[in-house]
Amino acid sequence: MLKILHTADVHLGIKFPGLGNKGDVQRRQIEETFKKIISLAIAEKVNILLIAGDLFDSNQQTQKIIDLVIYQFNLLGKNNIPVCLIPGNHDCLDATSIYRKINFANQCPNLTIFTDSKMGYHHYPEMNLTVYGKPNLSEKSTVSPLQGLKRITDSQYHVALAHGSFFIPEKVAADDHIFTGAEIAESGMNYIALGHWHNAGKYTSGTVSAYYSGAPEWLDFKQDGPGKIIQVNITDNCTVEVQERVVGLRHSDLLEINMGEIANWQDLENKITYGADVNLARTVNLKGLRSDSLTFNPDSIDELQDSLGTAFFNLRIEDNSAIPVADIAPDAYAGKPIIARFIELTKNRIAEASDNEEKKIAEDALQYGIALLEDRVKL
């Protein structure tokens, strides 16, 4: 059985400008999580480590980060574990590439970096394995990272690396290194290790197993749960077994609070801090129509973030709520014909309501609709 550890999007050296002092803390945590991946590879006695792009957040790195990577790769070398790596879009193989400035392969004999602009491969006869890959040459490109991928050798196992976006109509940009399910299915690989998307996910097509490992440590508020890597076992009959392994310390979530259900400040604070964790980066979205008693001044949100933020790694509160309008007569909106017409139609709906429940729904719709039309509240 072939044992593989697959990671991507480590983003060593990322800046986190929006986190203030916490940016340095999280940057160091990413370094610790990278070391944890190396330790896990050694502990699990994997046959190979695959890094599917964006090991670095940019091509400009400190000597400290470079030394860290070389030292960790050599730890794998001492345990006879090779590493295969492709440049991603953040550490792309352009004229300023870190992979042109630093000869990692010379200092890490167990390391293979794919630097040919066309699809390349590296054969490991002792494992009966061939690994395929090509670098991202720029941050953006319309060229598929799977272009030209096909079996070259007669190895038992065939694995590829790719950094880009799986094609989803109207959801991905045309220049985001797009590849398709058909390309995956036609590649002939046993497994394709994907990078670029920070959430883990399965994108298997046909008989070819393809997965995003996601970022191993928290990078942004769009990530779903703590960071992961993927352990892949390919059996002698080429059955692919995939297991997600959580390695990240921190994570994020989005909490939406309907202010119409909040009675007072204490109630709001309780809602915000429910499930608080010092390793959680939480975004709170306040929405809907709130009570007149919950009046926000320009500093209210900042004060709330400061007072409750110590319970979290990071807390962001976004106020998209509004107080109901006091005067809802159409005449009050004579200069705004669309709102006036909306009020007239909705008031007719209220008058025609068959019961109290229908009437209440229409009354709430009137208040909320005016707030939306006046851009005082967001969906």
C-alpha cells in the first residue's frame, strides 16, 4: 500500500494586516502547523509528502522562513520521505520566484519541485510511483493546470499535483487556473492532489479521485472549520482511501443575529458570545429591524467588539440592522414614488389580511421593506 500525505496553501509568511497584533500570532501559528504536518508524516511513516502549491504566501520571504522549510524538509529526508511540490499562484514561478532565488533541491536532496512550464513527472521506482505536475507561472492564467496530464510511465501508481479552480459555471473567474471534471476523468491518475481553495473538498470525476486538502491552518474568514490535510492510502489493487486529518489550531464562523428577536443589550451579548473560544475568529452579522431601545451610536459596535473580543481570537461585528420608521404614511415619501407605491400596496395588504398572523406578517414586511428601499438595512 502507498501512503501519501497531501497538503497545500500553507501560506508561510502571510501578513494578516487586518488582525493587528494578532497577525504576528497567527503567522507564527502557521509555522507551527507546518512543523506539525512534517511530524505527522514521520509518525505515520508515509511514503511521500505532496504540496499542491502556495507553500509560501509570496515570493518575498525572510531567511527565517526559508531556513524553516529547508530544516523541515531535511527532517523528512532523514526519515526517507520524499517531497513533491509545485509553485502555486501566490508563490508562482515568475521572474521573481523564490524557487529561482533559492536552490531548495540542492539543500534538500529528497525534494522535487516541478519547474517545467509543461507537464512534468518524477518516477520513484522504489515505490512503483510516478508523480506529475507543473508550476503556476503567474498569479492569474486561463491555462489549465491539468493541461497535458497523462500517464507516461508503466508505474503501478500515478498521482498528480494541480493548483487552480475546479470549473463551476458563473462561480469561478476564467483566469483562475481553471480545470474541469472531464480533465480529471481523462487523466488516468489514481489520485490528484489539488490546491488553491482553502476549504477541503472532494472533486472526484470518473474513476479518478481528486481532492482539495484545504489550508492546514486558518487564513481567512471564509474557511469552514479548522485546517486539514489529507492522508491518502492507495492499495495494491489501486483502490484509493482518503482520510481528512485536522491539524489546524484556529477556525472561524459566521453568526447571523436577527435583531427583531433581541430584547436588550444583555440578550445581544449572550447571543454574540455563545460558543466563544479563544481560537475562534467570529464574524457577527446584525440584521433585521431592532427595537428603539437598542440605539447604536457611531462607537457602539467598536465598544461591543472590544468588550467581548477577549473571549475570541478575533471578533468582527457588522451592523446591517435598522430601527423601524415612525411615519409610514405614503405622503411622507412623496419625493420617493417607489417607496410611496410600496407603502400603498402593502397597507392594502394589511387591510385585506384574513387573520392576525397574516396581518402581522404584512406589517413587518412594510417596516422591513421601507428599511431595505432606504438602504438602512441589508439582507
